[in-house]
Amino acid sequence: MWDLGTDPTGDEGRRVYFYASESTVAFLNSSQTRVYLYGSGEGYSNFGDTIQLKGTVEFYRNNTAMTPIVVLALSSVNDERHARDLAKWYGVDHVMFTSTEALDAKLVGLEAMTSISTGGYLHLYGGGYLNGIWGKARLDFVEFFLKVFLIEKYLISGVQIDGEIIPQLNRVFEIKQPELFGVRDRPSQELAETSIAREATRFSFDDVAEPFTQWRSFLQKKKVAPLGTRGEFGLHFNFTGEYTGGRQQFEQTQIVLDSVIEKYPESRLALLHAYDDKRFIVRDSLAGLKEFESYFPFDEFRVVNTAKMSMDMDLHHGTFPGSAQTFALDFAIVSSYHTALLLHFLGVPAFLFSLNDYYRQKVAIFDLPADVSDFIADPRAFVRDFTPELSARDEWIAELTTVVASWDQGELTGSVPLTWPAVKRRTPPLFAFPGKYS
């Protein structure tokens, strides 16, 4: 544990606790250099977050001798097997789990970390979390890495930011500025250039770019029928809450389904599922079906579980799930930015729900019409070519490779204790009754 004390906004007791397997505890207390990978992926099965993390792991595997340490949330773990499998799924030897409570994780095969070697490096990889919704908690962890782990250097890639997070970003940058500050969209770039890390700011595009490009090559080995003749459309929805539009998105989905059925009465449905997240609050496509009760207009359809596909994907060995027919859709209407991005990579027009500022920033890159009815009328007019963004990504990867190659990868020499409270640590309900919590 480490207590960061009171921050400038008045929040007290920002405590952080760390857990790992016996072998990872030993490694983290050794002199071997490492790079901590921290970002959108917390261990829950989330399509885009998983692939961003896997792509970042693969970059360090291919370009450095450093050992990647994946940082995940302890709350994502179900049991001891799950804790082991997370390392296997992400393709790493070592995972470090975090929580803001002192918990007894022995039932899932993890030890409380009481010390760690200082130094090493940090890569804050991509996602849309540096904002007023999630940004503060994430940057508290970054501050911890800098102040307590004494990270030598760090960088940021593929993030979406909003104006609300700039003051806290600047507080972190005052401790230590990033070597590179990569953002995935142009509005984020304009905001990042107002921060004190403006000189480090770059347009990096998205951290799924390399995995998606490789996946596209695999999926397109076999040809499929032309757009407009495939007889199937894709639908994804997420009714989780305010950040996705919640009830408003549900109501819009009903209207969209009526419009699609009227325009394409013979079209079949492929339900796209992007979040296999056990938390009850998360209501992606399969869980969200319950909202319709008996009013969902299709009684049979194909399910494409992209969340599971992201976990099964093995970038290191070039193993990709699916086939040419998996995404052979005429068009799709989705609530997942990364699902929309993949489909456009594959030449499938996809409309992204955007019912708040967070999603309106996401959707800007797709050049879609504001009215979904215009999209439904002629989806083929809205396939986005990401060649310019991929060219910018190539430039980013070249600079990233040069920067990381300059990092000193020698042995670590310091150590810091991670103290725990004297009170008895409790076992959280999720370990005793897997899945029975909200």
C-alpha cells in the first residue's frame, strides 16, 4: 500500500494496493528491468481494450528486451485459474493486480506485495479513459508509479482526452513529462497541445491499428459477396448507463430496428457482442437483450462474440479468430467505437451511436451523417478509408521505436516497501461467491 495523501481537489487517502503471483512478486523484487503497461484494459473482457493491450505487449516483445508487466484490476479476477489465464490470454509472464482496498487475495492464488524494486518504465497505452468520467482514478495510479516506483521514463499512446482532465494531466506532467504523448483523434490532439506536454504531443492514431491490420489480412484471404448482396446486417448495443446513452440508446435502437426492417425486410441479423464483462452494471448486446423483453423483432440470429475473439487472438503466433464470412455484413449499427473501427477496416459501413459528448468525439473520425436514417438509406456511401491515419501511425511507430530504444535497460538497484494497514484484511464477496456482486 501507499498513501498519496490529499490531492489538490481535496480527495483524501488515495491508497493503492498491489497483488501478484509468487513468481511475479519475486520478479518485481529482482533487479531485472521492466516496462509496466497500464491503460484501458483492466482484465475484463472488453473487445477494444483487450486488443489495445495485446498490441502494446507485442510491440515490446518485438522491439525490446524489457519484460512487460501488465497492470490489471484485482476486481476482474474470478478465481485462481482465471488469474493464471489472464497472463496467458495477454501473452505475458507477469501480471500485477491493483485495488484501492486492502483485500486478502489468497483464494485466487495471489500474494499481497510488500515491496518492489524501483525504476523501470511505464507505457500508458490507449483508450478513451482520460476524461472527467475515469481519468482522475487512472492518473492517480500514474502519479503513484512516478512518485513511489520512481519510474525512470514513461510515454502515452492512443488516448482520447477531454478538456476536463487537462488540469490533472498537467499536475502529473509537472512531476515528470512523458517522452511522447500520443492521442488517437484530432480533437484530443488540439487539447493535448494546450497541456504542458505540448512538445511531446503527437497524433498516434489508435493502438489497435497493427492488430486490426493483421486481422484484416487474415480475414480477407477469401473473398465475400459484394456489399449490398450479403443479406445480413450487424447490430451492437450497450445500455450500461450514462456514458453510452443508456435508456436513450435503447429507445433509439428500437427506432433503428424498425427502420432497418422496413428498408431491408429480408435481411438477417448478426448480433455483435463486444463486452463479456461479469459486472451486473455492464449491459452489452447479450445482456441488453433483456431490455426488449418480448419485443425484440428477431427470434433467431447469429451472434458474433468479438469480446471472446479478442481474448483468443494470439498476435505473437499470428493466430486470429473468425473467417471471411464472420464479418460479411452489408452494414452495421453499433455502440462500440472499436467495433465500428474494425468494420470500416474491413470495408463494412458502420454507424456509431453518439448520444453524448464522449461518443460525439469518438464518432468524428468516421465522417458519418448525423441522422442514422441517412446512413440506413445508403450505407455504401459511408465506408471510411483510414489510409491517412495508418500513414500517421507508421510515423508514430517509427518514433516510438527510436524513443524506446534509447531507454537504459540496465539492472534496477533500488527498492521501496509497500506497507499495509494494521487492520485485518477482508476477503471480498466476489472471491467467495464468484460473479455475485454488482
